[in-house]
Amino acid sequence: MHRGEVMSRMGKKAAPAALVLLLAGCGPAHAGMRNPPSLVLWGMSFNHATIIHCAIAAAAAYILVRLLAVNLSRDHPRRGQVVLETIVDTFLVLARQTIGPKRGGWYLPYIGSLFLFLFACNMMSLFPVPNLHFGGETFNDYNNNGLYDPGEPFIDMNGDGVHNPGFQFPAFEEPTTDLTLPLTLAVIFVVILGHGSGIRFHGVRGYLKEYFSPGGLIGIGMFPLNVVGKLAELISISFRIFGNIFGGAIIMSTVSGLLHYFVAPLGMYGYFSVFCGVIQAFVFTMLATTYISMEAAEDPDPGHGDA
Amino acid sequence: MGIANVAALIACALAMGLGALGAGLGLGNVARASLRSMARQPAKDPEFFRYMLVGQAITETPAIFALVVSFLLYFAGGRALEAPNSPAQSLMFLSAGLCMGIGALGSGIGSGLVAKEALEGMSRYPSSQGQLAILMMIGQAWTQTGGIFALVISLFMLNGGGFNQLSGANDPLLWGSIPISAGEILGIARFAGAGIAMGFGAVGSSVGIAYIGCSACRSLADVPEAGQRIKSAYFIGSATAQSPSVFALIIALILLIRG
């Protein structure tokens, strides 16, 4: 397949993929660690900061790719085109090596946009956008962090007994530091894409057979363990990126606090935000590809087997 | 300020101290292998340096997890707690710290071993570099699953998992000469049990998966044509080697949720 063809296919599938990624911010947010939830509906709590940050990151990834793909040329590629082709080639090779030469191309748009989205998410703390507060009543900011914490009472300015928080534009921070986003992405990529393609390629019977994996009486005994093993995949893939990015954010805010916010620790931002952010985004993408390949891998071609 | 605050601060130190141990050993192993590879293939110097950095960044993950738990414990230690003198809450902090600290040990050592083997393989067969780099990252990530389970249990304990469900915390019971209620004794047992189960349960299977990753990297470097079969055997083998730490996770969650 020619590179330009791959890129045009990627562009056609980018819109649904971006929609799926946008939905990722709207999960139950009680697992969030940094911001308190801003809305509780039907037992689920929503965090408007995560949703807004996800939307911004998805838009930024889309715009970045569109900007890099301007004026494509076969003979005289611009610098942006070379960068984009390198990214596409890397993930095409990854998908073909892990999933298979025929099916790999089908998964490329999903894998590629997952990486670009996570990359944009992890880079968000590089842009120093502060908290902006529009309308509503102010609150006693006891710990002076500019955020509303549950312990801080609102000042009821118009005396109607109702706290009107107004709208608060959240300061930029990586949405991956909220567990909701990695967990939702893990559900999308491991459960929907991975197990979905398991059902697609092996049928419902073949898919369910995996849960009784050694077969026979032992297989029936192993069923609960296999189910927990599948759940453990979700836990491990989502907590990995969450813990890494959250840890980096804690380190950087602590060091910035020790420097009294006077000097930006640029080296630490370079390592923990840029370097670790890119690597963790890549590791998440690669693990998602691996989990998909465990369900969807092609049988090795007998013609190219061990000679 | 009470005994629970003291416990939280001690646990903060334990988590970071033990968590740094394994990752430090692993990081040294990665750098050692990359120095040997640079000496063997001087022309590929910058690539080995790059892979060393990538391998070290992933090896550091358990230490970063330990740092997260350590900071959360530090903040908890400085806060006015609801039950500052509760033995159960003190045990909760202590075992959250111990769980993360011990759980990070095996992951740190193991990820270093995988990266070492992959870098040595790259220096012997530079043509299979790209494939080895991907296998190295997958191997390191799977090695760290035990450490991630420990992080999950620690965070669960620190977010009050189970602590609000303590029953009978107020009925007094004379236990030896110490006046302590039944609910408190139950809480102590639950938190200590969950921390011990998950912390020690993570170490063995992390190192075990690292052994599989090591030999997968070595085999892929030696026989690149058998890559697909090596990978599928490796995936199944490490999924099986993972099950002991999954058992530990189940027991820890049962102890925390059901009591």
C-alpha cells in the first residue's frame, strides 16, 4: 500500500475515532484524584475539567495532523509530511508485525489516533493556562490553589441559600492524571476493539472457549480466574499510564513549589512531561495493539513458516 | 495529630525507600548492558544511548508509583484525620506503604533485567533492533503488572476503601489489657492482610515474568525468523506466570471489601 493511500484512509477514519475519543472524558469520575467531581448524576459523578481537557487534546491532535498534512507531495515532501509519514510508518509496521500483514492495516487508524490523542493529552501541562472563573459566587479558597475543594464553603452572595459556582475554566493539566480517561480508553481498545474482533474472527463460540482455556474439567474450574485475568489486563494498562503521568505531575508541582514558582524546572518538564509522556503514550498504544493481537492475530502463513 | 499521623509518615518513608531499591538496581542493569553494547558496536553508539534512555524511563515506573503513594501518605500524615488515634487507620497507612514498597521491588529489578537482555541482543544482532525494542517495551510493561496491582491496592486503601465500612467500631472489648473494639481488631487484620498479600504476591511473579521476557529477547535476537512463534509463546507464558499475583490481588480485594 502506498503511503499516501494509508494517510487518506487514516483521514477518512479519523472522524469516528475522534468522536470515540471525545466520549472518553464523560465517564464516571469518582476515580479522579486531582479535581473533585463537578456534577453528580444518577450515581455517576462527572468532572468537567477532564471533559474539557479531553476535547482540547482531541482537537489539538486533529489540527496538528491536518497542519502536518498540508500540501502533500510525492517528489518534494515538506518537513511536516516527513514527520507524519514517519509516525504512520512506525504504527503501520507495529500493527503489521503484531496483528498480521493483512489485518494490521485495518487497525492502523485506531492505533494511530490513540497515540496522537494520548500524546496531546500528556503535553497539556506544558501550556501554562491558569484557572479562569466566570460568574457565580466566589468561595473561600482556604488552601489558595484556585480550585474549589469540597471542604471550602461558598460565599452565598445573593442569600438565596443556593451555591451558584458559575463556570470555572480549569487550568491546563494532563487529563491522563484522572483515572477516568485511561480506564475508558482501556475499555474502548481492549474490550470493544480487542474482544469485539475476537468475536468477529473466532465467532461467539470460539471467543467463549478462551475463558475455559485448558479445556475439560480443569477449564470449568479455571473460568473465574480467566475472567479475573481479563479484568487485570484493563487494570494494568490503565493504571500504568495514570500512575506515571500522575507521579510526574506530583514531582513537577512539588519542585515548582520548592522553587516558589519563581523558576520553571525546565529540565524536569523535559524529562517527566515530554520524554516520559511520549514513552508512556507509546507503551499504552503498543499494549493495546498487543491485546488486540491476542484476539485478532492471523494464523501464521504456512508458506512462510519455519523452512 | 495522633498515632495514625505518625504511622502515615513512617509508611511514606517505607514506600519510597523500598520502592527505590528495586528500580535502582534495575536502572543500573540497563546502563551496564548499554555500555557493553556501545563498546561492541561503536558505530551504533547514539542508538544504544537512545534505547538506554527509553529502557531506563520504563524501568523507573515502579519508583514513580512508590513516589505517588509516598506523597499521598505524606499529605495524609500532615492532615487532621477523622480518627487520629485509631489503630485500624494506622495499620491502613502502614500497610498501604508497605504494599507499594515491597510490590515495587520485583518490578524494578525485573524490568531492568529485560532491558539488559534486549540491549545485549541488539549489540549481537543489530539487524533485529526494531523488533527487539518493541519486545523490550512489552516485556518491561508486563513485568510491571505486579507493581501496578500493588499501586491499585494502596490507592484503594488510601481512598478509604473499606475503612468506612468498619462495623462495630464503637462496642468496647477487652483484648488482653488493651481496651480495643472488635471493629478495630477486624480492621487491623483486614488492612495488614491485604497489604501483606499484595506486596509479597507481586514480587515473585514480576521477577518470573522478567525471566520469560529475558529469554524471549535472547531467543528473538538469536533466531529472528521465529519471531512470531516466540512472541505468542511468550504472551501465553507470561499470562500464566501472572496468575499468582492475580490471586494475591483477589485475596487483597476480598479482605478489603468483604472483611
